[in-house]
Amino acid sequence: MQLDALLILAVVMFCAGLMVAITRKNAIMVLIGIELMLNAANLNLVAFSRFDPQALQGQIFTLFVITVAVAEAVVALALAFKVYHYFQTVDLDKISTLKK
């Protein structure tokens, strides 16, 4: 694949993730949008690393980003489950306070 095709794909992925994160009111969908944006950034890192065979920094940095994204997803889903347990909804507009 050529570099420009990979970059266009990454832009489309990032824009789709941004639109999901901005327009959705469901907390789970917002998290999915953020993960899509992180994967678009990873695609950029791997694409640029692929076209410089001597440099593996992009691929190594992608592994770190994936690790952080997994940790973020686990913590965010745990928080979403606790919020759902307390408020009986994950709609971000209906969650007005976190006080008991």
C-alpha cells in the first residue's frame, strides 16, 4: 500500500471517531469513538514507520499506545458500570451529579 492511502484511511478513521465522540450521548459510544481516534493515530505511526525500514520507533510507540488504550478502556468501562449501577443509565445528559 502507498503512504497516502494509509494516511487517508487514518484521517477517515479519526474523523469518524471524532464525530462519534462529539455527537453521541451514550458513554460507551463516546469511549468507542475515542478508541477509534487512538487507532487512527496508531495507523499513522505504523505507516510512517513502514516506509523507513531502519526505524522501528513508530511500531514500538504504537505498542505503548495500545497498552495505554487498553488500560484506559478497562478503567472507563469500570466507571461506566458503576455509574450505570447508581443512576440506572449511561446517558451523559441524564447524569448530573456524582454525589450520593
